[in-house]
Amino acid sequence: MTDTIEEKVYDPAVIEPKWRAKWQDAAIYKVENTTGQPNWMSLTMYPYPSGVLHVGHWFAFSIPDVFARAQRMRGYNVMYPMGFDSFGLPAENAAIKHNIHPAKWTYENIDDMTRQFDLMGAMIDWDRKVITCDPEYYKWNQWFFLKMLEKGLAYRAGGSVWWCPNDQTVLANEQVVDGNICDRCGAEVYKRDLEQWYLRITDYAQELLDGLDGLDWPERVKTMQRNWIGRSEGARLSFALEDGKTLDVFTTRPDTVFGATFMVLAPEHPYVAEITTPEQRAAVDEYVKKARTKTEIERQSTDVDRQKSGVFTGAYAINPVNDARIPIWIADYVLMTYGTGAIMAVPSGDTRDFEFARQFDLPIIPTVQPTNGEPLDGATMTEAYHGDGIVVNSGPFDGMTQSEALPKMIEWLSEQGRGQAEISWRLRDWLISRQRYWGTPIPVVYCDTCGMVPVPEDQLPVVLPLDAEFKPTGQSPLITHESFVNTTCPQCGGAARRETDTMDTFIDSSWYWFRYASPHDDTAPFDRIAAEEWNPVALYCGGIEHAILHLLYARFFTKVIRDLGMIDVDEPFSRLRNQGMILSEDGRKMSKSRGRQIGPDELVAAHGADALRLHLMFLGPWEQGGPWNDRGITGMERFIRRAYTVVEELGTTQSGAASGSDAERSLTALQHRTIKRATDQIDSFGFNTMVSALIEYVNELMKLKETDIVTSPVWRDAVETLVLLMAPATPYVAEEMWEMLGKPFSVHQQSWPVYDSALAVEATIEIPVQINGKVRDRVIVPSGATADDQLAAARALEKVVALIADKQIVKEISVPGRLVNIVIK
RNA sequence: GCGGGCGUGGCGGAAUGGCAGACGCUGCGGACUUAAACUCCGUUGGGGAGACCCGUGCGGGUUCGACUCCCGCCGCCCGCACCA
């Protein structure tokens, strides 16, 4: 009893804190901007500090950490930075609810989440952390704003925003759910007109569209951005009104202008009040009033088989091509926010116009006849025709094909001064004002003599006062903060008032990754040299929910920053990967308010962070996500224990010389095949199958450790490879095992094992032998066997001989290293 | 309506046109234990005593060979949606 060697037992509760402290003391995650190695920024969308991390966060952060660690072992100087997107509504809401200051709430959450990132074992250099609600950071939001103001990219204009009558506040679009419901209190919200600040993202529409082509991003995200940007080619046409005004419309089908039999204005169109005749006034006013109370969703939905509605204004326009007098209607299917807010209606060629015409008995004139089938007749046709065909009823263009006529028509309209080619965009300028407290103050003042004056750069930051009253009152909270609001004009020195709106928090996240390169620079948002070492970002990971807004804004900011001459980068993120969402066990979103969050702390206490990391990797394809379950986590613990046992027992075996036996060759082959699988699967984000490869490897080693091979140096090499391959996925236990192997600290500063295809080949392989495509037997052949060798071996098999004895052989297929198939009749 | 994705055991899932269900969980049987937990071994798609047969949403097709490719359906999920 006394002389038995004490067996070490895997105990994550002991080894995880031990190595966490050691890593911190040794600062092994400290990142330098330049080393001898190529830089690789492995960026993950920084979290909102909403409380503690749940397993969904771990899924989003620990798996990119695995990738980053593998990259580091593969010879890159890797930065896996982290920060906190810490301005925003939830801090205010929590503050109001719990009567705690947003700053206190935010910083407490940051502390909690930082602890959990460390628990996870994430490879984060905290010296580089970015906290966006820190004046040191948001100062540069203000600086960028001033630069954009200078370049005319920031401007102030009227606009309508969502208003919640219950909370007495304006809401961001993201805070409005189900069309018109306040996300926070459930009240019905509506739109109000307010003066707002905008950024001219539309100036970059074409480049934002074109730039997508060269990016290694999920096609889905690129498509969503293309749809959002929404480029349409067409023409702008001018219609004369009877009162002398002209009405411009945008159309993608200028070739159908001869079929325009009426016009439609959006109810909000400025002409509505001016052109409506006295007889129609009452009906029009009522319609406009009704349209305003409808939500966008109601107005735009098509699936409630809702009929078109509209009202005649009493006014007429002149069709510029044939001088036809056509009525002007208003209808809510025309949107003020797209094109010119007015359309020429061509019922024969447009489904919506067709429905409207039938509903209100307006004339329908076909302008394109399909080349096959019955000719269309405006009186009898049952749906609009969009296809190609022969142009009719169109004066000089009759007889051309539709595709021929289109460019000619634009040319002709142009010559007549009645229109020109135009490109229309769905993308709107970015509204950045928020009537909220917890955000970056917009750095301008209003002076009675000088008007709007930007705060000079050397007076930045305009600090957000911490002692403001921020409960919702119906206006920007800072308005009531006298010492903030009242200031002097930087131009004339007279009395002035500060802007009290704050910036959209998407501004913060539009450039934060540049800051990681030089997080403490107090002379500029980032140091150019340092930023160029790390940009463009090699890999960006995050949720699909940011497919449009954040990723589009970030691309926009990057281009603006480039045009400010600050960095030579066109696109911020070369490669993008989206994780799926981890749902609660019942398949719903893991929302905090509904108490469906699964916390990692208990799981780590019970199973260890390494096992939890493996479990998250193993749940399924990372890009897919799915409902959470903790059933499989015990399997991951078993795997770790087995690996631990293999390493632990190695210490007790003696090393001899390599014998060159088949067993040794076979083990080395397995080792190298595993290296290849693990490496390839990390590259392709197949973390679940990477874990499978490791498990299979350990299972084999478990069997082999009962054989003589354990005395061979080949065995030791195979075990060391196991530990290295596990290092990214299970950083704690890998470090422990590395130490058990007598290796110097740290396993995370070692090189990734190198795959050697020559060593990965077994002496012999087993291949299936099929008769008529059905497996009937297997045969062992030397691994270099030719097709003929395989076939001969297969045909020598007793079972095969019996099966083909009295049959005619039609065909024999032999694929070296794969199979043999004999087709018989 | 348009665009994209996905349908494989009890469950999560795996398969460059080449042994379907790797790997894990669960279940079952066994070893160890006074007992249990842990651990280890075996087994685990369905049918059949068995040789074998059936089986990747459904129906066709291409191929020596199809989860994989093609055509036509069905179902589910996501995005966009009266964008002129």
C-alpha cells in the first residue's frame, strides 16, 4: 500500500485555476504589434455588457478562440481582442428598473463578463480592451463626426422616427417589434417628425455594392446586403401637370410609358395638398389621415389579400410621350421613401398598377405583346404582363422588341428633355440621432449669432455628464442638464446651447476594431502604422443578426476613414463567418427577460471549462447552432479523462528504441491522418468533426496502450501530438498534460504538428468488394496496390468465386484504394 | 410572390459520386464494487433463425455504383417583400 505510486486524477477544479493564474503571471496572451511572424487578427463581435455570459455567448466566443489558438500555433502573431459595446438602451432601461446608474450597471457587468471570459480560457490580451462608453473611446466617435461634418458627410434634416407614447420617448428602429410595438413596454408606437442628424452613406452605395464581390463572406450575408442597398436601373421622367408644375417619377420600365394611364402619389407627397381640387379635398384629407396612422407593415403587407386603396385628387397630368390627359391618384402602395414618392402607373405591365386599375376602373393599354399566345387586350387581360415581346401602342417604337425599345426610349426621352437614365437606391442615409441619454454626445453647439457650430477638435471629448436625469420625459434627457446645455460659442464666445441628442451606438461599433491596434493612443483614433499591421481583419466572427446594419455601417466607416487618408484599406473584414444561434432546450431564443438563459458557471463547476468548450464545439456545425442540451457533456469529460489517462500512464513506461515494426508504422500513420483531419477541419470551421477526430485518436491510443508499443519512442511522439492537437480546444488540460510529459511551459507557445502525407500511409488497407454494387466481402491489399492487383485479390476470394461461378461478368470496376465492383449477369 | 438553406437511427449529427449512420449521448448486457457512483468491455437503424432483405422526405432519371448529380413534387426554416 505504501509503495504504490499515487495515481493523478483529472480534476478541472484544480488545474483550471492553476493554469489561469500561471498564464496571467507569464502574460502569454500579451500581443505585440510586430514580431517576426505574420499578423492575424481573429476578431469576434464584441458583446453588449448586458449581465453575465450565457452558453450562447460561450458558443460565440470560445469557438473563435479555438481557431485563434490554432492559428497562433501555426505560426501567426495572433490577436484575439475583446471589448464591450457598452453604450445603449438596455443600460438605461436596467437603470430605470433597478434604480442604479447606467455607468455603474455597465462597469459591473463588464467586470463579471471579464471574469467569465477568463474562466472560458479565452486568449485575450486585456490590455487592448475597448470600452465604448469610456470618454477615451467615444471622444473619437465625436472626432469622426466632425470630420464627416467637414466633408459634408454628416448633415441635419427633418425626418420621422418612432415614438412611444407610454415611455414618452423616441425609439430606435431596433426597439420596435412586430411593426409598431414598443419592445420595452408593449405599447403601440407611431411616427413623429423631428430634426435629425444623418450620415451620407448613400454616397458610397455603389462602392458598398461592388465591394461585396471580393469578400469571403457567407453568400447569404452578401445577398442581404445587396437587397438592402437595392440598386435599380431605370429612368426619371417628368410629367407636366395642368397647373404648370412638373411631377418627376422614377421607373425601371420607361419603355412602357405609352401605357401610363394614371399617376399615383404617396399620401405624404408634398404635391398632394397643392393639386387636390376642392371637390376631392375632403376625401383626400381623410385618406391621408388614415394612411398616417397605419403602420409600415400594414401598408406594405401583401399577404392579407388586402385590396388596394386610394383616392382621386381631381388633378391631371400630361403623358409626355402622347399628350394623353391622365388622372392623378393618391394611394398608400406608393412609398414616399422610395424613388420620388410618385409613380407613373402602367397597369398593363405592373401587377400593383393592374390591381389598382381594375379596382377603380381605370384604362389599361398593353404596350408589349407576347410573341406567343393570344394578343393582350386591355379590356380582358387578367394580369399584368412583364415579359419581353413586341412593342405596340407606342408610336415610333411599335414593332421593336421590348429589350430593343428600352434604351432607345430613354435616349428619345432625353432628347425631348422629358427624362434621363437614373439609378435608384433602396438604401437611405443613416439616421444617427438618438433622443437618449446613454450614448456619445453629438459635438455641436447652437449659437444665436453663428448658428450651428462644431465643437473644435481640441475641446473634445464633449463628456456625457454622469449626473443627468435620464428618465423618459419626452425629450432628449440632456436638455434638462443646465450645465451641460449652456455653453459658449466656440466662434463668437457668446452664449450657446449644446446639441442634446446622442449618437446611435452603431457608430461605436463601426470602427472599434481599428482601436485594438493602438488602444491607448490619445492623439488619434488609431495609430496608422499599428492599424495597418492588423488590417484588414483576417477573420471576423459573429451572429447573422448583424448581416446588414453593423456590417454595412462598418464597411461605410472604413471607406470614409480611407478617404480621410488615415489607412489604406477598402474593406474591413476579409473573411466573415456566422455562428448559428444557441436556443433554449425548448427551441426558443435564450432571452434574459424570459428566464431561459443557461449560465456557464454551474456547468464549469460541474464539468470544467475544457469539457464545456468541447461540448459546444461538438454540438453540431458551428454555423448552424440549435437548441441547447447538456446531455453530451459527459462524453466530452470521458474523452478528456481518457486522454489524461494515456498521458498519465506514459510517465510510467520505459522508452526503448524504435523497431520499425508494422505496429509502429500504423500508429504513425494514424497520428498523421489525425493531424490532417484536425487541421483541415479547423480551417473549414468543422469544429464538431475536429472533436470527432480527436476522440477517435484517443480511443485508438487507449487500445494501443495495452500493447508493447508503449515502450517505443513512436508512442511518445504520438501522445505528444495528441496533447498539441488538443491545445486549442482544451487549453487547460492540454497545458497540464504537457507538463506531465515533462515539456517546458507553455503548450500554447508550441508549433502545431506538421502533417506528412508519406507517413500517413498504412502498409495495407482493407477495401470492400461489391457484386452488382452490393458489398459482399472485403479484401486486404497493400496500400500501393494497382487496380489490377486489387481485382485479382478480390476475384481470389472464396465468396466471390462462389458468387460469380456460373455468371457472366459484364464489367469490372476497380478504383485503387477505394473498392472493387464486379458486375455480373 | 422572390431569393437562400435544409429534410439521414430514440437524440445531436458524420459521409472528394465508392462500405450510409463516423463520433457522442441515450438504451441494453457484462466486469469492477458489500452496494452505488466513477471507470472499463460488448451491443445499440428496421426485418429475419439464417444466407440475406429493406432503409438518407416522396416520385422519376443519369451511373457499374446516388445521402451526394439532374428533373418533378411535399414539408420545414431563414431573409426580402406593393422598392415603381
